Amino acid sequence: MASRLATLLTLLVIAAVCALPVLAGSALATGSATTAPQPTPMASGMAHPTAAPTVSAPTPSAPNDSPFGIIGNLERNRKTQPSALKPYLQSSDAAVQARAAIAIGRLHNPAGVPLLIAVLGGAYPESVRAAAAFGLGVIASPNALDALHAAALHAPPAVAGPAADALGRIGGDAAVDVLTQLLYSRDAYMRGKAAIGLGLAGLTGKPEITIARKTAIAKTLASVISGERNPETKWRLAWAIYRSYATTSGSVLRYMLTDNQELVRLMALKAIAKVKDRTFAVSVRLLANDPSWRVRVEVRNALDAMKDPTPVNLTQPPVPRDDQTEPKALPSGAPIGDHPQVAIVANKGVIVVELFPDVAPYHVDAFLNLVDKGFYNGTTINRVIWDFVIQGGDPSNGKANLPSGPGFNVPDEVNPVEQLTGMLALGLDYDNVKNTPIFDSAGSQYYITQSPQLHLDEAFSTFGRVVKGMAVVYAIQKHDPTDFKNPSDVVARMYRCEPVSLQTPEIEAQLRTDEVHYNPQ
């Protein structure tokens, strides 16, 4: 496990890139927020006004004359032809090669597919081939399917895992057939990746999977989850069932409701809320006093879906006294370093997040720029959906006709870090017609996940994770925007702080990959 975490951390580190801002008023920043069919972190209000920026965009921290700076310049110009990055695929430095592969993916240009296929099947280090597989998934062209099939089935796990994830991003019958085979892999990591791929392949907007094939996949998932012993793999199997195969998984949901793993029960309840099958009512009611607050939230949601008024205790976990203590501040404008941490001082307590400049450097640059300028001080946590996200960073605090962003956009830096519990990312504008997120439209509005939200991996860029104060994240209250007597929870201030957690290579890898043992105390 340690070697695999180290391999993944290497891939995440080489994903670093500096991106220039997309100025407010650009074509990609004009979509206004609209209600999505599934909960999604949307930038509220007029996120990117055409008026002059309220805060100047930060200068990318990577030097423009460095290989990563040059690659970043090419990547953030979305009109760059993938061929312009080809010389960097031929570098003698594996980190530069892998960074170029991810940059090609982020261009979203199908012309990059042949370049990445050559890397995926070539004599490159595993970290570089893994980056190529990830890049192919971001482009999501069916022309990459054959190469990804071969990698998923025959490459080492460090490469096969990202290839399986990429197959899920592309979707379609051929992809899900390979992913179904991988559910029987002897490698727990690969079984988990296959489950994620199957869950992604069933999302709205992907090529349609026939009912017969969906039923067969659901049957296989049910068989595998009942015998799964790896907890990280098991909850990912449960997520796939909930996300894309709930309507064909009735019998296994009853098994999942009694599982001793919190996330498996949670995913079962989410699936039941989807199908609204009242035959589950008694089994759901039995979990009304579950020790897990997140599970009880989903019990309430499932009962509401079935129009069942059974009372459920939704009292949030208490906030430990230690989470009221503010960590020691660092000077604004201090060097970012490898693992910067930021304290979010809210009225309910203190949340400390560690930022990931190794995978989303311009997101980190932009966020710290706003933190240093006091942009977030006094802003409300205006959107709270229990067991999903808390969201803040709107400088208008919900007031009409005021800018609700900083005046510049942050380009997407989609990366291999999954949206696990406690992850930090930026909300996006939405296309009114397509009801899909608009790439490169992020601004100042951030969110923190309260449970795994893997469906967000395709469009939203993770750039940090809570390392202390997760009980505060859970304590944030829902707010009715029309209730002026009981305002939203408020962030009094944010500031850079001294690290409150150990930062060894193994701990850093686990922070980016581990869900079951994640415990930010």
C-alpha cells in the first residue's frame, strides 16, 4: 500500500502547473447559475461581473522560464495545439513528461489523443504513462478506447487504475464491459477503480447503457461487494451502486443497510432515496438512531423521499474545544511552500485546510491571493447541503446586484485527486441551456465536501483538504436566504497559518487518497 501511495503522490506532484486567469467577461464566464438535477457546487448569483475587477488576479508562482511555467503558459491558452507540447513529452525529466501529458488533456482537444496514446503504450516510466491515461480521460474521446482497454487490462496497477478511471469518463458499452471484468481483479485498488469507472459511466450525459447491461453490471457489483474485505474498495463499490445502478440493485441495498461500514450504509440510503421504494421503509427507520450523523441525514432524506414522517435525530456532532483554538499565523505573502495551510475562523469554530500546489497551483495562487487581501473576511457560508457540501466565498453575501466573485476567473486544473470527505474546491458557473458546469469559470466561491462526491471529479478542481476542524464543517447550519433574523454562519477571517499536522511524504499521500482512515482532529 505504501508503495502505491508513493506512486500516486508522484503522479499528483508532477501534475503541477501555473495557469493565467481568464478575465471576467470572457465567453466562458457568462453562464449564470441554475439549479442542477443533482446537488452541484454552483457559483451563486452574478459570479463574474463585467465591471472592473474588485481584486487583481495573482501572478502565477512558477517562473515563466521554467519548464513547468512554459507548459503552464501553453496549457492556459486553450487555443494551444497539442503538438506544441510534444517536445516536452520527449524531455529526459519524467516529471516534465507527465506534466505535459496532463496539460494536453486539459486542453480538451481531440488532436491530443494520438500523442497521449503513444505515451500510454510506450517505453515511458509508469508515472508518465499514468498521466497520459488521465489526460485521455479528461479529453474523453472514444478514439482512445482501444488503448485504454489494453492498459486497464494489462498494464501495472499504477497505469491500469488511471486507465480504468478514463474509461468511465468516456463511457459506453465497450468501456463498461472492460470495467466489469476488472471488478474481479485480485488487486483491491483495481476493483475500486473499476467501481468508480462504472459509476462515472452511468452518469447523465454519457453514452446510454442498455437496461439489460445495467442489470448485469448491478448483479456483478452486488456479488463483488458482498465478498469485499477492503474497506476503501467496498465504499467505492457502494458509491457506484448508488450513483448509477440503484434502480436495478434492490436486494443488495438491504445488505448494504446492515453493513458495519458507515459509508456503505450511507450509499445504500442515497440509493433508496433515488428509487423511493416504500418496501425499504422499515429497514430505513431502523437506522434513525445510527451513531453516524451523516447516515442519519441520509435516513431523513430517504424517509422524505418516501413521504415517511418518522422523526430522526439530526443533531450534529459536538465541536471539540480544541477546534476553537486559532493556530499561529504566518505573514501574508510568505513563500507558498510545498504544503501551505490556511485557518478559516468561523463562528462555529476553526477549520484548517492544507492546500495542494502540487496538483492545482493556480487555484492555490488565487486562493492565497484572496486570503492575503482579506477578501474572505466577514463572508457568509451561504450554501449548506448536509452530507454534501458547505459553500462560501461570495463577497456579496447574497445581496442582489452585487458582484459575487473577485472579478477574475480561475482556469480549471482537473487532477487525479478524488473529491473525498473534507476536500476543498471552487464552484463553477453553469450553462443555462445544457445545465452543465462551465470550465474555467471558477472565482472566489469555494466549497468543502462533507462526504465523498466522486461525480464532481470530472469538472471540479480539488486543491486542498481539511486537516483540522471537520467537526466545524459538520456544525455549519443550513440557512433559509429569506430568514433575515437568523443569518448564515460567518467566516470572521482567513489567514495563512503554521502547519497543524505532520507533513511526511506518506501522510501527504494518504491525505490525497485515504477516506476510511481520514480523521482530521
